[in-house]
Amino acid sequence: MIVSCETSDNQIDFSLLTYKVKERTHIIKQTSEVVKREMQNPDPIVDFKAVFTHDWPFAIARRASAQVDFYWNYSRIGTDDKHNLSDRFVSVQLNFEGFYLE
């Protein structure tokens, strides 16, 4: 099972949770390294959507500031805050074909 948790610097950290029924034990393994993000103020995630395909997982997270982060293969690959976009998003959706930002 894949578990998604928000980190202290407001990113998604993906981990693989394996449960061994007979031994009644579990193993949690981080799927990829999370690179620390320098932030002036906390900006918690308010909306998170993910799609898991046979090839690669894709995800999008909308933060309280209405900026978004994009994830591919369990890693954050982009965020709109570096571009100083004037547009802020009120809704995010995701399906097998693409991201939808409103």
C-alpha cells in the first residue's frame, strides 16, 4: 500500500507500507528522497489528488496560498511559486489524461 503524508515543509512524502499477516509486522519504506524546501511561511496542503497508472504515479497538491505542486514518480517535479504566477487556483483535478486547474 502507498501512504502519502505531508512533511513539515508542506510537501507530500510517499512511502510503501508492507504488512506481513503471519508475523504481524509491518515495514515502511520511503519511495524517494524528499528534498527540503525553503519557505518563508507555512503553506499547508489543502487539496491533494493522485493517479496511479501501470507506468508512473502522478499527483497534484494545492496549498493554502492557492499555489500548486506537481508530483511524478513519487517526487515533486515542479511548483508554481518560483514563477510568481498572478493566478491562484481554487480547485485541482486529475485523471489519466492530465491535470485540471481552476
